[in-house]
Amino acid sequence: MKQILPFLIIATAITGCGPTIYKSTSFDSEKNKVKTIAILPFNTTIDSKRLPKGVTIETLKESQEKTGYDVQSNVYSAFLHRSNEYTVQFQDIDKTNSLLKKANISYEDIFLKDKAEICSLLGVDAVISGRITMSKPMSEGAAVAVGLLVGAWGATNKTDVALTIHQNKGDLVWKYDYAASGSVGSSAESLAKGLMKNVSKKFPYKG
């Protein structure tokens, strides 16, 4: 039985740096055309230079994929919680992932596809995608608990998150860059909460 590496462990504290926001010059004129948005799994990359013994590249890739889907789920939940504040609706992620699977688009393929093609496939006006880049996710002191490998985080570990919106023509219309660090570690849930706490205030489709 394969082990999935849960290196996103529950955090005692998550801190973030000020975000960088990009908005296209055509956004305001195109905004009202967007009614439904799909949220894609996040593209997760974890530094593989300091893997402890027993952790393989295959295990790392499985963990990256699991994190990508977990963050997708938590971001979707966060948007639904405040949906009354927005002028758009969000496609159920189960439907999104099902349509991608039926089209034989794997997790890795999602990030290579043209966003206009994905919008057409999903039947939406725009898609939200994201990239998560984690540096130093594990230390040599990683522990084994309940039969699963757990990565220990230090105070200097950093997670960079980019959330982007592409409209159905394939154009990038909005991007939000956010940097977070955890004093112990961060679960997909706490990472998404830290991101969405800031994004929800700046999200461009507000009523």
C-alpha cells in the first residue's frame, strides 16, 4: 500500500506578506460577461532537494497532487461561504473534476492546457487556477507517526501562492500573488484560509 506524504501538517500560526495584484486593462469592460467560474486543482510544487530517507519522488508527486486537490476544495468552500457577495457563481468542483476526467485530462495535463479550451470543456465563462510553490517542506528530522511520514517545518519555510483568473478567450485578466510562512506547518485548509482571507477582500467579481 502506497503512503501519501502529508507534509502539510496542522499549523499553529500562518503569516503572510503583502500581496501583489494584477488586473488587465480590459477587465472592467469584460467583467459583466462572466457569470460562472470553475475552480481548477492547484498546481503544487514542493522542493525535492531535502527529502528524508524513505521518501521517493513518486511519493512526492502523489503528495503534490493530493495537496492540489485539497486546496481546490478549500478554496471552493471559501468562495461558497461568501457567494452572496459576488456577481458570479462557482461550478461545483465535483462536476469540474468529473468533466476533466471524462476528457482524459490528468492532473499534470491541466496545467498544460489552454485556458480557453478548458473553459469550453467545462462550459464556464472563466476559470480560477493556482500555483503553490513550497520551499524546504521537510527536514532530516521528519518523523514517522501512525505509519505515515510527516514533514517538520521550520520558521524559515515559505509557501508562494498565485491565484489567477482566465476568461473564456484564454486571456489572463486577474492575478493575486501571496507569500505565507508557517511557524510549525500548514495544512491545505489553513493555507487556503490564509490565502482566501486576503483574496476575498480583493476578489474582482464583487457586487
